[in-house]
Amino acid sequence: MSLTAEKTWVDYRISVTPPNDQNLVDNDHLFTVLVERDAGDGFVPFEGAMPTIDLAGVGSIADETCSDGTIADGTCTIIGISEVPGDMAVTATLVAQEAGPAMLTISDTGDKLWVDYRISLTPKQAINKVNEPHVFVAKLEVDRGDGFRITKNETLDIGATGIGAIINIDAAGEAANTCVTDAVGTCRITVNSAEPGTLFLSAKYNATVGDTTGSYSAGATKGWIEIDLPETGSESGSLVRIA
């Protein structure tokens, strides 16, 4: 008489995708968790696993399906979001157990970098005599979690409405009424008018980060008048700023 005992060795693995990515702030981001099981014939999707989810860094989890268990393709999902720039780390952990006391703990992490931009035009408001050119400075900055910093070689769209016109753009881009930010994240726009009135200037940056897009804009006004103003010696001619 002989007895035979059989033992099946089982393995699991878990992954979070994408492993690394970037988004603009205030945009949902989808992480997908995949759980697979190998009983000797290769890893296949495992249904019904309930990995726990941990979040480190900025932002929050807006929704998740992992607490309901993985579906037939072995996946569950996590939606992360952040209003502030910085790093988010989402970790999925599975404690797997077959018949018996032995347990296997596995985990994987997906990282998300949230990015924000800001743009400014200075001065915000100013008055010049007619026929005296005035220079506005547009500045673009980016924040990846370590504070706003200059960003160069980026294209800004420049627009002007009202009285007067743009007569020059330093570091002009290839397209009309665009400029490319220099080594300190700025470009300079010169305007002028032969008649009194108000000119409205705008600068806009169209950002693409990962699969997200957003527009950032700033505005400024220039008043043109015909009365004499005291000389200031600035490159903007006789300039009086309005607080």
C-alpha cells in the first residue's frame, strides 16, 4: 500500500499602472491595479482579490473599486486628484492566503507628479502719453512641488484689444503674436498708440502635462492720454502707474 501526497505551490503578483506619470493639478488621474495568480501554469488574472490602498504625499483618493474586489480581468481602479503640485504615491498591498496558515504579502506603487503653472503681466495698470511706447513684461513660472520657478523656452500667446497696438515682441515665436520665454522665464511686449484711450493686453500659456491640458492667462491695461506727464527716465517713456 502506498500513499501519495501532492502539494501545489501558488504565487501572486500585483502591479500599479502607470508606474510614473505627470498631470496638471485639478485633473483626475486613474491608477489601475492588476492582481495575478500562478498555480504552476503561468500568471493569470485573479478575480476577487481585495488589495488595500495607501496614499502618501499630496492629494487624495477621489474614488476606488479595490475594496469591492478585482473583476474578472484581475483589475480594480483608483482615482487620485490634487489641488496642489507635488508628488503622490499610491501603494496597493495584497495579503494572499491559500488553504493553510501561510500568507504572502505583496505590494506595488504608482507615482504621480502634479504640476501647476502661473503667468503674470507687469505692470498691471499704467498710463502713458500718446505716441510714447510702453513695455509690458510677461513671465511664466512652473511649480512641481518645490515652489514656483521660472520656465524658459515656452511659447505664450499675446493679444491686444482696444486703443493702440503691439509694435514689438522680444523673442517672438514662429506664429504671429507669440513669444518664447527667455532664460528668466520672461518676454517683453512693446505697445503704442497715436490716440487716447485704453489698451487691454493679454498673455496666455497653453500647458500640456501627461494627458492633461490647461490654459493659464494674465491681463494688463494701458491708458493713453494727451496731457503732459513728468519725465521718469524709464524705458516706458513718461509713465505714471495706477495703484
